[in-house]
Amino acid sequence: MMDISQHYPALIIAIPLFAAFLCPLFKERIKALATLAILALLATLIFVVLLAGQVYTSVAPITYTYGSSSPGLTLPSGYHVPVRIIFEIDGLSILMALITVILALVGAIYAYSSIKDESGKGKFFALLLLLTVGALGMVLTGDIFNLFVFLEISSIAGAALVAYYNYRGEANEAAFKYITVSSVGGVLVLFAIGILYSEYDLLNIAALGNAISTTGLSTLDLFALALFVGAFAMKAGTFPMHMWLPDAYGEAPAAVNPPLIASTQASLYALLRVTYIMYGGAVFNYTTLGWVLIVLGVFSMIFGVLMALKQNDIKRFIGYTAVSQVGYMLVPFGVGLSTIGDDVAFGTYGITALQAGLFHMINDAIYMGMLFMVVGCVYHATGKRNMEELGGLARNMPLTAIFFMIGGAAVSGVPPFNGFASKIMIYESIYNFHPLLSIIAIVVSIITLGAYVKAFQGIFLGPKLKEFENVEEAPTSMLVSIAVLAALVIVFGLMPSLVVKTIIAPAANALVNPYGYYAGVLGGV
Amino acid sequence: MLNTGFGYWEPIIFALTFLLLGCIAYFIYIRGNPKHKKVGEQLKPFLSGNPEPAKELVHIRGRHIYWGFKEAFAPVYRKLDEMHDGDVRNYMLWFFGILVILMLIFLGGM
């Protein structure tokens, strides 16, 4: 009898993919479509949790070889290198998969009410599930070409979803920009993969990492690394390659924002996988690579928040603060990379910086997804997105106002919400690397708080305006999905130690042990 | 308790302290002047004797907040606005520019 527990990795991709292809059959029946998508994502979440149980009790990454007689058989007899598509799941992959499915699930629940009056609902849910499949595939696969394929799936589905409100010219323009930058980024990733394949005849990340560490870095390897870093940093929304992000996030339906954030963070994951694992075994100047990430991160932090402060469009405003938050992840990741090779520095603050960056990545996905959905409620209720035209909505939409306050406090690093827990780890760890970085991070947090105070005042405070006298609170399904994320913001904020110990530390440990990853996949090669 | 590497953060104690301070503030609030009238002239703002305009007319909109900050940073914002011109060709130029810099750093300095 088949042991289903061996096939969790395949099921995590297959279930939402199958559901995506079923969606067009239901055409415009929103109840059936939402039920299908929610059930598929719930089932996926269950399998991700079950797989997490296996990952956290296993010393080596869990492998799943497609087409093999046994899923764990990465190297059939007679083979010296893995040739099949292999999913390689370690602490980092499962962390990303978990947050991706949660964000997609709340997005699907939210969509039930938010797109009720739109047309093309079957296509919407099909694309939403495909976007999730793309992001999930990126974080689970152990094959670099397969990662490119999933990157393309998520980019195409994401662009189509950004253009969902196609009666708005801005939505079509934003989708065009998104697909243009994504395609060029994707082609450069493919080019980098081609370079490595021509050099090593390999596509498996562990095998490539092992080969690079054995032969030493060539000029071509460094050229490929530059392409990977540039393309993934652009896809993650790093300044000054971020311009597509406020456009795309701003025009996408609010229900799409959480899975879109997950797909953006999957690119950040790919950046980590390439720098820490694929190139992690090679001997080269990690400090320079680390500083590249730090500089990009500092620019993202500062200019993201400065741009946010002058926005009047509520969705673009949150989009720019999302750019700023990317900086909070890149800086500690850069600090972690810079300390590799210096055992004392890495043990003292490098590992804490890495954990802080990963923790912030998860926190950011939660509160950013929540904030986009909150302003989606405002747009749903008023039909307006300009802060200049809004005001006094806290009287009619108290729950939405409270959720905005929680999200705004979390993103600004106000205790006791989750953003503060990861930010205090960031401040303290990067201070030891360079105090100025910590000062910049704190100042940017203060400006972020100022920006959110402005937005809260503009949208929710002030006297009741005549044009919004009859405005009502958002529908239940939209509020429920926001409440789920708000609960996570509070729980992660009140129990940061548990979160760090349970899911963040295994992810960080997986990243700093490239040889363990190679050996786990290749069987002690 | 979260170990931050160099210190500790205990959110439960923070939340309890916050709650305690909230209770104290509420206690002070309910002990306020019982003779305070909830209607009448004393509730109106004093505007040098001028009549109070309608609330909708004096609503502080988003653009009014941090006006000074934005004025002080006007030169920076002018540059940032030039950069964010919405032209996808320029988006690509920035991307390629960064790629070239990355290649120079990686191929020259590593």
C-alpha cells in the first residue's frame, strides 16, 4: 500500500494546481469557486504542516524525486549526479511554504466578498491558485531550472491578476510593467542558469553547490552570481529596481496582494538559496557580497519610506512602505553573509542577524498582507483610494480602523506587535556590525510610524463626511481574513521566542550549513 | 522571553504594564470633574471670537500632515519624482545600471 506521507511535497503542488484547472468550469459561481479554492488551500496547508513535522524531525533536508521508484532516491544506481527534478525541503523551504499557503488562504477567503460584483471570477481563482503554485514551487524545488519555471508561473499569473480590474487603464499599465520587468528578470535568471549548466552539466542546487565548492569559483560563476543577485533583488522590490512594485501592488485586487507578497518573498528566498547555499560552499569574499545586500537594503529602507510619506493613494502608500520593509530584511541578511568565515562575529551577532531577517520576512508578509486587505475594505466601501478624499471613516468602519491601527503599529515596530520583535533583533544584531546601520533602521521606523499616523488621520479620523454617511463596515469574509492575520500579528508579537525557536532557528540553521544540504541531498558526496 | 543576542524582550510583561497603566489612566479619567457640562458654550473652540466653521471644512486632510517635512526635503523629492516617472523603459535602465555595478563589484572585487 502506498505510503502517502512520502508524497506530501508532490501533493502540496498538485492540489492547488488541480483546483486551478477546475476553476474555469465554475465560471461566475463565486460560492463554488471560493469554496473550491479555500478547500484546496486548506488541504495544502494541512500537508504543509504534516511535511513541517517531518522536516523538523529530520537531520537532512527531505527530498522528493519525481519519476523515481522511491521518492527519497535522489541518485539511482549508476548515476553520479541527480538528473531528475527533486524537491528539497529544509527548515527555510517549509517556513516559506507555510507563510505562502496562509497568505493565499486568507486571500481566497477575502476574495469571496471583494470580487463578488466583478466578472471573470473563474479566471480570477484559477490565477490565484496558479500564483500560489508558482510561489510554492519556488520554495520547495531543489532544481535551479525548475525554480525558473515556477518563477515564470508566478510572474505570469501575478501579472494577469494585477490586470484583473481591466476596465481601469492603470491596472493594465501596471500589469504591463510587472510582466516586462519580470520577463527580463526571468531571462537573466535563465541566462545565469545556462552559464552554470554549460560549466557543470548540472541543474540540481545541491549538486551545483557541491561542484562550485569543489572546483572553486570561476569568473563565469561570479558573472552568474551577479545576474542571480540582480534579478532576484529586483523581483523582491529592492531600491532602485522597485518601481514596478507600488504600481503592481497598488493596482492588484486586495485579495491578490497577500499571495503576491508571498511570490515576491519567494524571490527573496531564491536570493538566499543562491547566496547562502549554492555559492555558500565556495571560498570567496562574503564581506563584499554582504555589503552589496546591506547597501541595497539601506537605500530601500530610506527611499521607500520617503516616497511613502508623500503618497496620497492608499494602496501605493502601503506599496512604498513594503519597499522600505524589504530593506529591513536585506540588511540583516547582508550582515549574516558578511560574517561568514569569521566564527566569532558570526556566533556573536551574524546568526542573530540572519534569524532576525528571516523573522522579519515572515512578519512583513503577515502585516503587509493585512494592511493591503484593510485598505481594500476602504476602497470596497467608499470606491475611493485617495487620502485627500477620505476621512472620518472610523465612525462607520470601526473594525477596519482598528485593524489598520494594528497593522500600522506592527510595520512601524511598535511593541508588543510582531514587527517590534523582529526589529529589536535587527537593531541589536546589526549595531554590532556597524552602529550606523542600526541608527538608520531606527530612524526609518520612526518615519514609518509618522507615515502611518498621517494615513490613519487621513482615512479614519476627523468629522464624519457627508459623502460617507451611508458607508458600512466591510463584509464578514473580508473582515475574517484580516482578523486571521491580525491574530498572527499579535500572537507572533506576544510569543516571539516560541516562533523563533520553532520555525525561525531551523530555517537559519539550514541556511548556514551548505555542506549539510549538499550531503543530505547527494548522500554524503 | 526573546533573547535578542545582547538583551531580552518580554512582551507579556510589556503588555501587562501597558494594561496596568491603562487601568490607572481610566481610574483618573472616571475621577474627573463631575460638574462638567456635556452641552453648551464651553464645548465650542475659542477662535478669537470668530464663529466656528463647519467640521467638514476644517477636516485635516492627508496632505496637511508633514507638510514641513516634505518642504524641507523638497530637493530630494524632486529627484525621486524624476526617478519615478512611470516609464517602464527607465525602470529597465535602473535595473541594468544596477546589474552593471554588481558585475563590476563581483568580477573586480571578489
